[in-house]
Amino acid sequence: MNLPDFSTKTPRAVAMDLDETTLNSDSRLDDRTRAAIHNVHKLGLPIVIATSRPERVLPILVGDDILEITSLVQMNGTIAEGKVGLTGSLKRTMNQSDARNCWALVNEHAPWARMTLEIDGTQFAVNHDDDINELWAFNAATPTMVLGFEEAMQCQPVKVSVNGVGTNLEETAVLLEERLTKNSVVFRASEEQFLNIVPSDASKSGAVADLLESAGIPLSDVLSFGDDYVDIDLIRDCGWPVAVENAIPEIKSLARFQTASNNHHGVAIVLENLITAVK
């Protein structure tokens, strides 16, 4: 490990990815990491969750106690809301033509894939009406959450998520990059079975910066954690970037620091050191 040295200087805020970073590989927040997050909050440092996930699944993944003490950047930086000392909000919407083309192309070339058209973190449309709770809402879906495609298009969608259901989506990703405009970007996951298509002006680090501006905190003073392609801007742009041991090589090459894996309390180890240094 190559942990940050907090002996002479400490960050003023924390931004953390969830999946395979702060959460373990069962997509849950372990007790040690939960306690560390609460203790950082008690120090008065702003904490921002920066995730590809929609808000509707977060109570199950991290719990309401964590959501009450953190600001949220969701769905790859397309939507953000400041809380607990941070103010402001933002929403980056998809190009309408790109959203339609993406939906049609995936349905034509990868008809088995499951898609959502995301609106606000709560409401969404799907291209298959089976497994909605299992894939997209963790048994928390209500009838008012799931809209028809055309109805969703009228609500200024922010993102298309594609789940290959165990099948590699690289060919689909290349096709989308060829056919969509420069207004949209295709994010791959390291497993190559998931795609996130979002506006090109959306980013985790950009959304975090917007929220922290209200507190006068620049990204150079942010301790960030990440593991995958969707975290590259968060690791690249923050001044205290930490890769978990299980991160992809691209993240490790950008990060100044490295901690233990998501299954061995990597985020908690760094936060505990920060707490000791600040006290």
C-alpha cells in the first residue's frame, strides 16, 4: 500500500465511488467503513458520494444513515445535490436524438440486453419488463417509478444504462461510439458487461466541484477514491486520489496513493488515518 501522509497537511473534503470501492463485492457497506464515514462527518468534513448508481437503490446499498450525512453525485455526474453544509444542484440531460438512437441500436444489435432510460434517479423506463426489481431497483420499485419510453423521453432523461446480462458488450459499445454524436459518451465497466451512456458534459469530478464550490473547497483539496473507468476523472482531477487495490490499471496509474481492496477495508483504512491526523 501507498497511503496518503496526513502529518503536515490534510484534505478538506472526501469524494467516494461506491461499487467495488467503498462497497464490498457483495455491494454492501461493511461496519468498519460505515463507522469511518460517520467519524469523518463528525470532524465537519464534507463527504460526497459519487456513483454511477441511481438514488433509488442507495438506501439498500449504504443505508439512510449515510445518505443523511453525505451529498450525492449520482449516475456518472448527471445529477447532483448538495447537503450537510453544501448547497446547489445540477442536472445534465441527454441529447434527445442520441437517447433515441442508443435505445434503438441496442434493441436491434443486442436485443437480449436490459436497458434503462434514467430520468432523476427515481423514475426510469425499461426495454424489458422482466427482472425490473432484481436488475434496476433492488425490490424497491413502485408502479410510479417505471414509465413508458415516450413518456420518459418527455422528462429530459440523463442516462441510458445497458446490462449485458453476462454477455460482453464491447461490440455494442463500439457501435454506439460510431453512431452517437459528440454530445454523448459511452462508459464501459471493467467487466465489459455494463455500459453507461451519458452527456459528454457530465462527469463525477465536475459535479463534485460544483457542489464544493459553495464551501470554497477546490478539487485540489479533495480526497477521492475509485476503482473503474467511470472514476477516471474523479481520480485524475482531485488532489488526494486513492486507488483501491482491486482497481483497474488505468486508475492505479493516475492515483497518487493506493490502499487495500474494497473487500479489505481499503477506504476505511485511509479515513481512519485522516481522522487520527485531524483530531
